[in-house]
Amino acid sequence: MQINDKDIQLDKDGFMIDPDLWNDAIARTIANEEGIEEMSEEHWKIVNFIRNYWRENNLAPTVRLLCQETGISLRHIYKLFTSGPARGACRIAGLPKPDGCV
């Protein structure tokens, strides 16, 4: 993937290989690939929580924690990220593929 003259490498499932290269432009590009035309405040709330949690713990948050901490229901998360929190939201957040992600 080429964004702003940066070559961003993705694994075979479309997850970033080097999450430290992540930025908002990359998030928006991956969101477009996921079918999200424009990132809403709720999208960013979820993506930023996932990124911050990952930076502190070196793993993606559980879905339960994601819902508790953001105040957004799982049903609504699936409306925002149709491929789900592990696949869609974590990809947009620039994380490596989470364990257990199909």
C-alpha cells in the first residue's frame, strides 16, 4: 500500500506489518477498503481506544472491554465496522492480526 509516498507493508490478510508507521491517513485508506467512506467520531473513538490499549498492553482489547470503555454496544460496533471489531476495527487501527481473528 502506498500512502503519501510511504510504502506500507500489509500481511496476506491486510493487517499492517509495522504498526508504528500508522497514522490517520493510513486509517482512512484502510477504512475505505473496509467500505467506510468517512470515519465518524464513533469510529475514531473505537480506533483510538484500540490503538492506545495495544500500545500499553501489546495486544488488542477484548470485545467486552472495548464496549465497556467506549460505551458503544457490540451491535453498534458491528454497524460501524461490518467486518467486526477484530477484523475491521483492528485493521483500521493499524494493529497486527489479533490472535483468534479469522
